[in-house]
Amino acid sequence: MNTAVRLLLAISLSLTLTGHLLADTPRVLVSIKPIHSLVAGVMGGVAEPELLISGGESPHDFTLRPSDARKLNRADLVFWVGEALEAPLEHILENLAGKDRVFGLLEAPGIEQLPMREGGVWEGHAHAEDDHHHEAEHDHHHEAGDEEHREINPHIWLSPSNAARIVNLAVQELSRIDAANGSQYRANADAVLNRLGSLDSELEKRVTPVLQTPYIVFHDAYPYFENHYGLNSVGSVTLSPERIPGARRVHELRLKVRALGARCVFSEPQFEPKLVRTITEGTDAGIGVLDPLGANLKAGEDAYFKLMHNLADALVDCLGSSSQEQ
């Protein structure tokens, strides 16, 4: 490291420390948009949390920029799910000074945890993989995490029950570092919890007509939503969204779409929809789009509620219309 770089780092550290001393309210950084939305609701009228992954990047493999590292270093509190979701953050958060500044939600007390479903059609590895190379990739993908992380599906925010728990955990952590605003955080949280209760009732009514209708998702991102409302997902296109299945797997999925009577196959906005069109070719299945992250939504207090409404609408619109056509 040359002298100029050392000097810049020293100045940056000095400014960061000075900023911490002068700040009246905590600097809070949140990894993904749905969690950011819930935390923003809790912090209303006190401060605005900063969002780390703001665009349509996948949290599984986004690129951490120098500006992101600076945001992490200057934050008083960082909320993230865990390395099973935001893998690029694992090492930098491990090295972040003051471990009490980092709060992982995946294994926080009271969070409902569901296992990763094995296989592309939820039937075990016999149907899941294209070939031995794909299996080796899958094993290698998880070598960095321990057994616990490996088994838990990280998309915890897609259950309103977990969302309510995240809100209460945010109050706990924010009040710990900013006791002066503790009553404001609690009052805000109560309002968010009431809103979550209304959301839950609305979504339950919305999805009731399609509860038994089978469908296939792009990857296993939705078990918390499906389990909460009793939906009938029968499989996924790919085990991991970063790996595209080969020809054998695509053919197998097309057969499964027919055999399982899947009414729709859902893609995601971050990935090329051509693959889903190929899988549904020659079948009666419709095509829809599910977005577990709110890629195109404006960040803020409303984002979580819009995301959940959009999920329910996308499911009902595709499954309902496909059902009527058949």
C-alpha cells in the first residue's frame, strides 16, 4: 500500500469517526429493499435508513463497490439477513469493527425458519440436477457456509409473521443504540404492525381462489409466502438463480409441467424470461413474473406492502386466468 493510499484511508477513517461523534441520530444501513422498508417504517420521523442493494441486482452475487464498503464502515447499525442470502457481505461484516453494529436476521430469536426444499420439483435430488457437474456446483456453492446456514431458506421477509418479528427486532436494536428515540421507534412500530395485520387479511382473501392451483417458480424463494397462505407450488426451474439449467433439465421440467398440471411457470425480473417460455412451450401453462425483492419499486416505507400485494396479484392473475382458459 503506497503512502497516498494510506493517507486517504487515514482521512476517511478520521471523517467517519468525527461523523459518528457529531451525528444526532444513528446511521443505519439495510442490505435489501424489503427489510429496508420495514426498518424505514420504524425510524419514521427520526432518521432515514440507507439501502445497500438498491437496484435489481441479486443479493446472492451482487458486486460490492468501494462506496458500499464506506457505507458499511460508517454505519452505526447494519441490518442484513445473513450469508445464506447476501454472500458478498460475509467477510466484510466479519471484519467490521464492533460486532454489535451488525444484526443478522436469519437466525434472530423468534424468526420462523423453513428449510431449503431439495430438488427442482420438491422431490429430492433424483429429479433436481442436470448432471454430476451441476451437483458438484451445488455442493461447492454451499461450502462457505456451515450446515445450519445451508439448510435454512433465507427469504424470511415474505411471511407477514416474520415481517412483524423483524419490526420488533428493529425496535429492540434501534433503541439499544439510540435510547433517546426509543418511544418514537415503538410508536412507529405499532403503526407498522397494524398495517401488517391489515395486509395479511387482504392477501389471504386475494389468494383464496387459487390455493389449490399448482404452479412452478423460478427458484425456491417463496416458501414463507406459500406456507403462510397455503399455496400450491410444486417445484422450481432452478436450484440456484445464478445457474441456468441445461437441455436435459429443461426437457424434464416441460414433462413435469404437464404431469403435475402446473397452471403457470413464473420467472423473475432479474433473469431472462426466455428460459421460462422454453419450458412452457407445448404445454397449457401460462407465464407470470414474481419479484421477491421489489426490484422496480421505490425504496421506502411503502415498498414492503407493494411488494407483497404485487406477489399476490401476479399469482392470482396468472393462475386465475390460466384456470379459466382451461
